[in-house]
Amino acid sequence: MNISQMNAITAHTLPANTNIKNTETEDHFNKDMKQTQETSAAKKDTPNIWRELSEKYDITNASFEDLNAISTALYEAGHISLREHAGFTFDFNRATESLKQQATGISPHFTMYATQANEWGNRNWIEEFQARADRAFQYGNIIGHHTNNNLTAILQKLKL
């Protein structure tokens, strides 16, 4: 290999950055954003949402659907972030079933949950997220540990 020899390289130029705006899409997006912000601002005026949710749901004996409803209400009221809402509403049942279908050799009793549900499918979600935090810590997943501890703290506000 002769490194003192240069090969001809075709120069490529990138097209000039064009500022073409799709005003129709931009206007629609801005309208949607304004409407979302106004809705969120209106819903933030719900100081009793924690009490109302804790009276309606028992977070220590709730279904995944109940957890979804709680999370949605808190998110829409502006009391939790989208990331926290996503953490609460990630469906471990569907994820487990998908893994079982896609991977070979997985036990039919495998579950991604850290705690057992009762015979009606309800579980103590405070214990579930604390167990997830503990499991993440055991595996050295500090971000997962912190995230699940945060979710646990949010759910503890719903405990009567």
C-alpha cells in the first residue's frame, strides 16, 4: 500500500438549506399547541385531584386499567410529566406476551412484573414500583432505580 499516492475523490456538495415553510401545517401545529396549553392550564386548577383519585381508587389494590386512569388524570392535570405518565402506563402484560411469542425457551410462567397480582388482576402498585426500583438497583441500573423510586413516591401521595 502506497500512502503517498492520492486517489481522486469526487467532491459532494450538500444542497443549500432552504427555508420552505408549510404554513398550513405550522398554523395547525401552533393552534394545537395553544389549545393543549390552554387545556392544561385549565386542568391545573384542580387542587383536589389527589384526594379525588385516592377516594375513587385504592392504589394498593388496583388494576392496570385503574393505574392508567389515575396516571392520565394526573398527567392531564399537569401533576406528573409525560415521562412519568409513560412509566405508569407501560403495559408489562403486553410486553411479556410479546417476548413469549418472539423468543424461544421462555417459561410460560415468566412475567416482567416484580410482584404478584391477586385473582382479579389487581396489585399493590406502590409495592410493584418499589420492587422494580429495588430490582434495578440490584442490577446496577441507577437510572431505573431512581425512576421507579420517583414513581413510587408519586403513588404514595394517593395512599389514604
